[in-house]
Amino acid sequence: MQLKPFLLDMWLDNYEHTTEFNLAASTGPVWTLNEILSLASDEERERFLNHKVVYGRPAGADGLRAAIAEMQGVNFDAVQILTGASEALLILFWLAAEPGANVILPQPGYPPFSALPESLRLETRYYAVRKENDFRIDPEEIKRLADRNTKLILLNSPHNPTGATISDEELDGLHEFTSSRGIQLVSDEVYHPIYHGPATKSAARLPHATVIHDFSKAFPLSGVRTGWMIEHDPKRRERYWNARAYFSITNNTAGEMLAEIAMRHRNIVLGKTQQIATQNLRLVDTFMLEHRETLGWVAPRGGMTAFPWLVSGENSRAFCREAAEQGILLAPGDCFEEPSHFRLGFAAMTERFPDALDRLGEFVRSWSAANMTKA
């Protein structure tokens, strides 16, 4: 078994600890441990500080599961807590890896979407999220890719890195299609409910859909390494439970407690993410208009990332490398197999975000002038 190089994490690890302005981050605004605990009641803080550092329950802490079930409008039993959405993806692709099976995935997409099934020798089929189509997710294209060997169709809405979304009506139609054919429909919703256009509902409302979510994106607490799945099918839940018992046994129990506090105070946590994302996206919109001769973009409809491109069509890696040397971190598009693009995160930075765009603007102007001289 071979895993292809994780170019995105390699790039971020090389630059994000030393670059002044991080515009590559896919998360929301940073929270400190003290800020999270300040949301808690005295009883919750005492419980956190005095809890026993031992194995937790394989399905996750009851309190966290109950809080998630309340948010998602599902039964308690439908919630499985995991070590981030990453473990959920590993479990789903592992269980789908039968001889001759195929899975249908977005392109571009978060790199493990493709790396995991490829390593498990699953046939991977891709539907394109194209700038020529304003990054629309096309349900009809997805349906055309499916056949009797399709085990799983993966949606990511809001989508990383483009910010694309799928409407409730389109999702309902895909759910009807997959249900009638025995195909598992998986909805990765780690950016839900952060929207900049019409808000959409979680797929948790659909009886045959599987939902992945976590505390790393819309809930920007990536250090707790906690995520969850919503699954209405008890037989599937049993298989997930068994798989995670082999992979990670149980969760980070301290992380689960912090996650429960954030979930029970989700109006504050998600409200902060939405506020920062909204106000910063307005600045990005103005910035892109000012630099439209060099940069193209489609405004994201949800989430905290955009996926601009170089109008020249050249590979963006050199552009991103020189930007990093000027103190601005972007993620090159070849990390997502779209070389002319780059990912720009706009919700991790707060007060200094305007300064970051000013520095990026200076760099874009110098880059454009240098390219004109070469021409």
C-alpha cells in the first residue's frame, strides 16, 4: 500500500510556522483554551480540570453526543465521535474497499479524498468543480459517473477549496438517486453552517445519508482532534464502531470535553466564525476587483476558503513561493491538482487581515510588473 505525498501538509509545515501572514489556513479564527473555558459554567470547568485521563467510550462521550444530536436534529444513537473528520474518511473508504468497487469524488478536493481510496485500490471517479461553471456542483454529472459497482458518492458542501455549495433540492435529488441504487451518499459538512449566499440544510435530515463534521473548520478548534459522523443505519454504525476500535480505540477525552463546551455554546463559537468570515470576505472581494488583470476568482458561497487563479494560466507554485518569501502564505493549486489556482483562507486572521491583503497587493503588483518585463 502506497500513499502519495501529502503536498498540502508538506507545504504548510514548511511555511506556516515562520510566515507573518497566513492566508493559506482553512480554519476560522483561533480560540485559546482559556477562551473556551470562559464559556463554560463553574461545574463544567471543574469537571474538565478533574476528569480522569483514561480511555473513553468507543462511540464517544455521552454528553458530547447528546449536544451534537441536538444541533443536528437526530437521535442520540445516530452520533459517532471520532478523531476528527480524517478518521471518518479513513473508516468510510476502508469499508468501501471491495474488489471491483468504485467511489465518486469531487475534483479539486481535500487531498485525502483521493489519496485514501487510491491507496486502497478503489477505482476513483471524479466530478469536476470547474471555474468555467462558477464552481457549481453538478448532480447530473455525478449521476452519470455511477454504475452498479459504485459504493460511495462523496459531497463536500461548502466545498474545500472553492467554497461551492449544493442546494437543498439538488441534495434531495441525489439522495433519492443513491437510495434507490444502494449507493452510500456521504456529505462532508466541516464548513457547515458558514454561508455567504443562500444557507443550506445539513444532510443529517436525510434518512440514508452519512454526514461527516468536525471541530476544525466552522468550529475552529483543530487542536482538540475531534469530529463526528451522523449515521441513521444501525448496521453501518456497528461497522464504524468496530473499525475505529482497531484504528484509534477511543477519542481524546479532554478534547471531547472542550468540544462539548464549544458545541453547547455554538451560537457564540459559530457566530464568531461567521462574523470574521463575512467581514473578511468583503475585503477579499474588493481586493480581487482591484487585481482582476492578474487574478481571477469566483466568490465562495460558503466556508472560509476561496480558490483564485493566475489569469496567465501558469503554475502558481512559484507565485506562492515568492509570496511566502514576502511574508504571505498561500497554498499552491498543485496541492489540489489544479496548478494555476491557489487556496486563499480568509477567516483565520482577524485584526491583521487588512494588513495581510495590503502586503499581498504589493506582491501581486510587483509580480505582475516583473512578468510584463519578461514578456
